Amino acid sequence: MDVHLRDLRYFVAVAEELSFTRAASGRLFVSQPTLSKQIRQLELSFRTALFERDRRTVTLTAAGSALLPHARQMIEQWEGAQRAVADAAATQHTTLTVGFQTSIGRGLIPAVTATMEKLLPGWRLQFRQVTWADPTVGLAGDVDVAVAWLPVPTGGDFSHKVITREDRWVALPADHHLADCPVISFEDLADEPFIALPAAAGALREFWVGNDHRRTPARIAATAETADETFEAVASGLGIALLSAGNAEIYNRVDLICRPVTGLSPSELAVVWRTGDHREAVRVFIDACCLCTTA
């Protein structure tokens, strides 16, 4: 009987959440039917039920309770093996891959690079732009650390520190009827069509259409996978888009008008890393990001 580590991760997520819905959407980022299918295949492999299910509750069977500590241990051992391999590889490869989704700017990277060169001579930073469709900003792949907008996926896989907070602004087509307003209330944007991140972006998509401040969801005119796609869609008149104050300056264009918006909580830019990644290079990058934005 061959059981994949992925199946054990799925099992542990459901066992800890006691909910297929929460495990699928909040921790694993897979569809509930996919999760149910994998759990069923795992149960077939063991030839016994691991969960008791009804319409309202999910509970572990005796067999599921017996499996849970062993599944956790196997996952922990594999993650330990991954860290050991990464540490060994780090002695040969001195490149830190940094994920990002919008231009970082803010003078952050030159300052961080200078700090890295001082504390870790010989190391270099490699930057990887990731589409909005990946809510982990590449950390689920080969990115070592990311500079990303919150929220990021929860569940303990990733840790973060906020490095700056910026008000949310709005990008409008240059001929928009609100373009002459120096400041715009979010209430005045309630019925406007929005350019949204892909559905796969999850909570981040909700944040950047302002659904955290709405009673009814935003009207979505189109989706975009990158910042450049977003601003092209806005400039063409398809809809409007929220952005951070700093990005309003970075992505300044003649065919767009950016204005501050009242009635919204600020956005947060953070440095994000895998929980448990204690490599010195990751720690130095995190500390440098925080230091550079508070200096």
C-alpha cells in the first residue's frame, strides 16, 4: 500500500479543522470535492473509515484517531528532511529567491541588498515575479522569502512581519467622472465595476475590491493576474481598481488617475517566509526589511 505525503497532509488538515470546507479553502487551497476524493482514496487504502460524517459534523473514527499522531510525525520528519537538504544546499548555493507580485519600490531593495552584502558577503538576491493566482507568492514553490500584500494564507505554514502600512487609493480611467475629486469616499465607489484579482487569490482578492467594507460584494467587470494587466484594464475603461498609496506613485501613468479613498482600512506590505525556515539568510533578509522601513 503506497500512501502519498499529500494524502496525509489532507487527512491532518481535516482532522484538525473537523471540517472539509475549512480544510479545503482555508488551509489546502483545493476544492472540497478534490479533498473528499483524496480522503476517500486514503480510507480505501486503509480499508477503513477515518472520519464519521453527517450534514453538520465531522469526527474522527477510532482508526482516524490512531492514524493522526503518526501522520503528524511523518509530515514533521519529511519537513525536517527538507530543511536538512536546504541547509546542505545552502553551503553550495548562495542565492536567496525573493517573490513579489507588485513592484516593491519604496527604496527597500537597495537598502536590503546593502545589508545582505555587509552581513552575508557572497550572497545575492534573485527576484521572481509571481501572478496574483498564487496566494503564497511562490512560497509553495521555490521562492525562499516574499515581499507581499496581506492577507496571506493562514494555517501555520507561513509567518510574516508587516514592514509598512499604506492607505488604499483607487485607480480610475483618466476620463472617469470622479477623476477631478481630490479625495473619494468609498461609498461613491460602491456601484462601480472593479478589476479583480483571480478567484484563486482568495482573501487577497476580497481585500482589493473592498469587500471587507461592503454589505454586498463588489461588481466584477474583469480579472487580472498581474498589476500591469490591472492597470491596462483600468486605462481601457473596463473598471476601476484599488491600490496602495505607494503603488499609486510607482505605477504612475498618464492614462490613469489615482486618488486617496476614505472609509477603508489601510493595506499592509509584509515580508513573508515559511514557518520553521530558520536559515540565516532568511533571518537577515527579514530583519533588514523591517529595519529599512523603520529607519
